[in-house]
Amino acid sequence: MEEPVANIESDEPFITVVIPTRNREDLLGDLLDSLADQTHPTERMELIVVDNSSEDDTADVVQAFSDSVPFEVRYFVTDYKTPAGSRNFGTEHAKGGIVAFIDSDCVATPQWLAQLEAGFSDESIGLVQGRTAPNPTQERHLFEKTISITEEGAVYETCNIAYRKHLVEEVGGFSDEYEPFWPFGGEDMDLAWKVKRAGHASVFVDEAVVYHHVFKISAWQWLIGPRSAVIWPLLVRKFPEIRAHLFGRYFLFPITAFFDLLVLGVVLALCLHPWFAWLALPYVVIRYSDTDRSKNPFFRLLRIVVCLPRAVVLMLTLLYASIRFRCIVL
């Protein structure tokens, strides 16, 4: 295995792209093809693929790609429990002063790397996040898993983000304290907030676009998906500044606040007076007004009903985690 290397010193930034992967040869191939089409100068970039012991033909896919491109591609096989370890490993071995992270279920648009680099316009900027959207070439599903990031928030997902390498190392990299909660993440938020707490600015670049794969999932997987929110109270306890991004400082999203109001209204209506049922109206209105997935009025009404059990899962998850970590996030 290669030893960690020193950064390439240059007046022009050198970027290392780090990809953690496991058993995704087909999706990884699409990502690699998109990286071959980058407008960023090839002499100022390299690619590190950290394979967490795949059992498919990932190695062959990477080798074929490496033989076809003018920039360096380095491939490592590791045995980490989560992608956090793979990303730390990739950062440690990066030659670039800037390390860009992207996931193997994504594809990058041609300007992606160039736009991320442009985001580091001065030394005060420690991290640059790009825009992520569901892959527009893929079919959408009633029950699906994908990612959409249209503005800077509190999460800083590693599917589309870049850091100054020395800052990642100075703050201790991606933390392994979230391993017990895998696959619910947390280490990506943790790293970003450590860098920001150290006094470095963050920038969101709308032109640095990545498309995320749209996975069709079962109704059960969709229903229990909100369990991933279990890490939020832990993160807010560790980084209280995240509260500025919460709705009313205590609610994860506006919709969770209005669902809690709906539950309160139902309880009061049953116990005191039917008129309290009107407290459910804000939740219904917001759900119905969401036209991102469909403009069909019937489908939007149906979605209100379908989303109710999922909202219950989210409410109970946050309640449990708020008690466990002694930090209220609802």
C-alpha cells in the first residue's frame, strides 16, 4: 500500500477527487466517465478510488478507466466499516491542496471541478459545497431514494463538496463516533461544523452540479427512512450553532413543526373540543401546496394521507433521540 504523500506545491490549485465505493461497478463506471469530461485542467487533478472490499468487478472498471485518461488514478482496497474511514484514507493520500468528495452513486457535470475550485476565492474559505439534484435522465418513483441540495444548509453532504486538505487534517477528519448509527451518516456534518467552528468560511456554488442516482425503494424502506434523523439531536448538542438552521431553533423542518401541531390538535380535539382539529390545517395546506413531485390535485391529496405514517416515524425518532442525547430537536 502506498504511503501518504505530501501536497503538490503550486501557484495553481491541485485537486484530488476522492471516491469511496463498494460493490457499485455499474454506477461507478458512470461517475468515472463523467470525471473524464471535466473542463478542469487534467494536469492539476488526480483521482483516488477507495474500494471498501468490493466483491464485484470494481477493480477492473477502475483499471480500464485509468488506462484511458490523462490524469493519475490511484486505487486502494480497504476494509473500513463506513465511508468515513475511506474518505479519511483518501484525504491522507491526496496530493492536492484541495480535496473534492463525490459518491459513487453520482455523476458530475463537466464544470463541476472547475466551479468548486473557483469557490475557493480566498484563504478564508475552508469548504465549498455544490448543488445536487436527482439525475434528470432517470425515471422518478412514488417510493424513491435520492438527494436534492439547492442551497447551503446545515448538513454539507459529501456527495458534492470540497475542502482544503490541511483543514480536514487539522480538525481530525471525519469522525468515527457516528459508526454506531451507520448508514444514517453524521460524519459529514461533523466535519463541516468543525471546520466552520475553527473560523473558516463556507461557500455554496450553484454551478458546481452533481446528479444523484434515483433509487427505487420499497414502501417499507420509504416508511422507515426518517430513522436517519436519529443523529440530529447528537449533532445539535455537539454543535449548538446548528440551531440557527432549525425552524424556530427546535424543529428539524417547518413540516415537522406543523405535524406536531396536527398531533396536538387531534389530541385536544379528542380530549377537550372538536374545534382544536383546526390545528391540523397548516400541515394539510403545506403538504398539499408541495408541487415538486406532482401538480395533480388528487395525487397531492393522496400524498397527504400516505405521508402521515412516515411523519409519525420521524416524530418518534426525534423524540427518542432528543431524550437519549438530552438535546431537544423536534
